[in-house]
Amino acid sequence: MRSVPLWIAAAWWGSLTTLGFFVVPMLFAHLPTPAMAGAMAARLFSVQTAISAVSGLVLLMLFRSNRSLAPEGIAQSATLFVVGGVLLALLVEFGVAPHIIARDNLALWHGVGTAMYVVQWLCAGVVFGKLSVHRGA
């Protein structure tokens, strides 16, 4: 049971890594038009938002309900990164993505969305790192 938060953090970070750094670039490289790749990427990023939100909520519940799953200091500092990562996912999905889909100043909003995705990826990586260091200790 103690390794459950670590597995959830690994799945969260791994899904962000796989989608953002492998799958989406492959869509743009291999689909016939950028519009087709963008439409598919938008659907996949929406699913990723759900994965991020569920992962974050489960991690927060585990940290809150059973402190023995992570020491107090790790749970507290990891909580900040979980909340930050989930908030970024939701902001990208509901704040940035509609502008990208509408092609409203596409370069600006794509850059903002990419930056926020990378920061979310870093937040998930920090959570994974903190839990894995604790697990190895």
C-alpha cells in the first residue's frame, strides 16, 4: 500500500511525458495535415487533463487520509506540486485550449499552453521524485 502514491505519480508523469514529447510530435510528423494532427492532439490533451486531475485528486486523498504513505514533510511539499500541476492542467484545458482551437493568436496561445504543459510536467516529476527518494530511503 505504501507504494501506491509512487505508482500514481509515475503514471501521471509518464503519461505527460509520453503524450507531450512523443505522441503529439508524431501526429504532426505523420498525419497528412497540421489541422488533422491538431484536432487529434486536442482530444488527447483533453484526456490527459482528466488523467492529471484524477491522479492529483487521488494523491491528495492518499496524503490526507493516511500520513504513513508519505512522511509529513514530503506529503506537504509534494501537495503543493500536485495542486500546482492539476491547476495548470485545468487552466490549459479550459483557458488556453479554447483560444488554440479558435486559432485566436495561435502562436501566442500555443506558446502559453506549451509553457504551462512543461511546468505541469515538471510538477509531476517533482512529486514522482520526492516519492521515489522517500521510497528508496
